[in-house]
Amino acid sequence: MKIFYIFHSGFAIEIENYKFIFDYYSKYKKNNRKFKIEDFIIDNKNILVFSSHNHSDHFDEKILQWKDVNPNIKYILSDDIKINSKDFNCHFVKEGDILKIDDIEIKVFGSTDLGVSFFVKYKDKTFFHSGDLNWWYWSDDTKEEEEYMRNLYFDKIQAIENSLKAETIDYLFYPVDPRLEEYGFLGVEYFIEKLKVKNLIPIHMFRKYNFVDKLEPKLKNISIIKTKEENSLILETEN
């Protein structure tokens, strides 16, 4: 298995006969790229492309051009993304949906912003891509705004916990956003308190990759797979 970091919240995973691409975002330096999406999508493997919502840093319309290169690509898009999908294989999903695509099980959960988050299971491997699901607590929030977000976040996590109580998340892709400053770890700490997680892969970091270093001492029995360079391989395992 290989995991590639593309940029921001965008990642690609290669595992046996499948490839997954989450929240592709193409705003990056193109020179000397170690990972090239153009090569990744030209393959006879089954390719699933996920977009959690229509914000431009999570949904790039360039992904729709990939079907012209590889017509076997399947898209799993949040239903707030409005496109004409009559000419290609596309599933529009919302919170609570469950999909079975070949050997892949997909559960769609909610977000505290726009769109959805994804739980993806293939055999004994599980992945959770959060999109913009997070405890978004800003330093200038009013008491009412803080309370609303806290309650909303708790509700979303409760729904995930109820559904995945028998599961362990092998790879959690979760926002560790430096713009939240001292509140940047509230969401991820609560998530891993409530759910079983083996590995954390921080996303949504706006290139301030060292911010996650302050989180590392707080984690127990969870490994952090850090992102330092766009378009690069961050993990390779034999299984």
C-alpha cells in the first residue's frame, strides 16, 4: 500500500487493485514533482475519486477531465457539487448514505461545514477522510457561536461513533488547521478520544506543517504520518 500527499487535503492511495483520490486540489508547484496525478490515473486498477464538498480547496473541476483519459474512473461526490454527470460514472452522496462499489464499502458521514466526510473500507484496511468535519472554534467566536459549533460537532461525532463502534480506523485524515491557533487540536483530540484510530494524517494545514508538532506529545498509541512536501510519497507498506 502507498499513500501520497498531493496538497492541502488532497491525498492518493494505492492498494492492491484499487486507487483512491480524496479532495484533489491542484494549487501546487509543478516543477520537480515526485508524484504526478497524470501518471497515477492511467492504470487498469479500479480508481475511485472522492470530493467532500464544493469548496475550491476540496473540489477541483480538473478531476472531471480524468474520465477522458480513463473512462473507468468512478466518482463519489458530495451532493452539494452541481455538475452534469450523465456521461460518466458518478455517485452523488449525502450524510447517512452507504455505498458498495465492487469490494469497497463506503459510509458517508456529516460535516460541520459544507458537504460530507468519508469512511472507506477495503478488506481489513480502513480510511476516514474528514473533509471539513472539525470543531471549528475561532478565537473571536461569540458564546452563541461557540456553543452552536460544539453541539454540532458532538452530534456529528456521536453519529460516527454509533456507526463505527466495531471498527478501527487505520488511517484518519483530519484537519489540523493552524488558523485556529490554540484551538487547532480540539477537534482531532475529541475524535480520537471517541473512536479507535491507529494513524493520523493531518490535513488542511496551509503549508504550516510544523504546527502538528505541538500535537504529537498529546497522542497516545497513535502514530502521526506527517506531510512536509507536496506531491510526495508519505507511506509505503507491504500490505
